[in-house]
Amino acid sequence: MTVRSDFALELQLERTREEAADIQVKGAVNAVVEHMSSGGGRSRRGGRALTDLLAAARVTAADKDEWHVVRLLQDSLDYAEGRILRPEFEERYRLFQDGARNEAARHYLARTIGAASDFVLRAGREFLASQPGAGAEKLLSHVEKLSKEAQWLNAPEDRPGRYRILRGRAEIAVWTERILRNRVDMEDPDGATRHIISILASDPEGKVLLQALQLQRRSAGLIALRRLAEDPHASERDLHEALRGQHWIFGGQFISEATHRRLVPGDELDIPLIRGDGSLHVVELKRAAGLRGPLVKRHRDAWVPTAEVHDAVAQAVNYLVGLDEHRERIRRDLHIETRRASALVLIGHPAAQPDVPEEEINEAFRTLNTHLNRVEVLTYKDLIDNAERLLTPTEDA
């Protein structure tokens, strides 16, 4: 992942340092600025060290209850990691022009919206002229299809300066293209992929091939995750990256991963999953084979989870309490139901404690889970093994 380190980020951090009241928070923010300035010349240093320093400063601000600084630092981190675009970041904090609004950006956006509206208006009038009896629903359906088909806009060689939108099978073609672009790793998306699309779009058995490609991609992702889970040097960030966009691993009841991770002030969820009924499921990630302490310990002739496991469960419970307290706002603003929210804690790997049989670790976790209500605890190996069974076809299939 490329980490962005530029003048806009430096300005925003300088303002964040001014907002900080506690000397430790100021020092933590200053450490980030000093790292950026240590590149030599006009270059600014970025890399993993920058994001680690930003995360550390955010934790320091949270410990001192300076939540406005936490929000500023989270925006800095999101910008550095590319989750906030530069125009939005600069406009949000008015970093240039002495705090004045960027009128050029506003005019550009206004012209773009105006041109798009004129295009839709003309297309709507043409549709109504050809189908005068069409109602509002048919018109909106036509506009929706037009929006999807616009992705297939091309430039005909015999008409320089003109463009055209393909019609007909565009909807299934777009669906196929999304599968190939977002779920299958391929090269030359404008050449080979489009050729494959044209074949699959006209082949009733094309879905079988797409399913095979998806299965191959999921299998590769699972292999990569298993490798990281067994690596004692893999960090929580590494595991998070391997799980990003792979909500299927957690089971078929989840339909997507929520865009927003900060649903409650001061809390940032690792992986917020959405069930089919719209309710939230929180996944809290800890280290796998690189866990610093043991997963279980001996107590009265039985293996029981250690304090590190219980601390992780307590953290997940605190998340759920915060979600309950902010339920109405989250549902109103983000359309996410948190009343039935639950949590999964992923922690450890049996390989990190080889002196204890894996069955004993799993049994200790199963016993713990029977006494928990809305939180479940799993090792990474248990999760990966379950996901692998989902990929393996049964004899009946």
C-alpha cells in the first residue's frame, strides 16, 4: 500500500498539534511531523513508519480524552492511506487560500452536475417521445439502465470527437465485468477481459465459468491468509489487509462489509460486517501466531483462556455497549441496525502454543463461548478451516 505524505497532510497535522491541549498529545503529533520532515530536501517521508506514528498519536489522544484530536488524527491516517481523496481533505480543513472555500472546485462540480443533468434530461425527453404513455417508474428505470450502460461508452473510429453508449446486453455485461474486474485477478482489462465478457455474455453456461473463477480467487485468498496466520511476524495490520473484502470467509449470512468503521466516537472497528437483515457483526482482530502471550493456561486440571483472551472479549463487549448507546443515530445516519449487533474475536493460532494440543485450545474456547451471549471467540486456524470447508464441494454436490 502506498502511503501519501505531502504538504496538505503536513498543514493539517500542524493545525492538529495546535488543537492538542495535553503535552503528551502534542509530543505524539510532533513526532509525526518530525518524521515527515526528515526526508531531506523538499521530500517528505511516509511509509509504514508514518501510519504507525499516526496510529500511536491517535491512541495517546484517546487516552487523554481529547476526542476532537482523535478525529483529526483519524482523518490524517485515512488521507495518508488513501481513504480520503485530496480535494475532500483540502476542502474539509480549508488548508489553502487562508481558509477560504475552493471556488474552482465548487464551479467544476457545479458544471459537471449541470452537464450530467442536461444529458439525463435530453435522454428522458427522447424516451418519452418514443413512449408517450410511459409513467414515472418506466422513465426512472430507463435512466437507471442508462447510467449502467454509460460504463460502456466508447469512441467510434469513424466519428472523431463523438462517443456512444452501448445498449442491449449492457446490464449482464456490466455484471460480468464487475465479477472479472473485482473478484478475479487478470491483466489487460480493456483487451482480454472485454473479449471474455463478449463470450460469457452470450453463453448461458457462462455463470459456471465465473463461479469457477471466483472459487479459484477465494482459494488463493485463503491460502494467503493461512500463510499470514502461521507467520509469527505478521501484524494485525497484515491480517486485516488479507481479510479486506473477503467477508465470505466469515460465513454465508454476511452480505457485505460496512464502509464506515467509526460508528461510535472513539471506537474504530476492525471489520464491520452486515448480515442479510441489515444488522451489524463486529470482527475484532488480534495477532495470530505472533500473539505475545499464550492462549490458554492450566487451572485446576483444565485449560482455560488467558487474561489476554478475556481482555479482547471485554474490548468487543465495550464496542457493543457503545453501539447500543448510539443505536438511533447510527440507524438514522448510516442505515445500520446495531440493536442485534454481535461480535467475533479472532485471536491466536495453535502453532503459537505447540505444547498444548489444538483440541484442548478449541475446547477451552468452546467452553468460553457457551457462557458468552453476543461475543464469540475463535482462533485464526479455526476460522480458516471452516472457510476451507465452505470451498470444498461435498459428495452430494
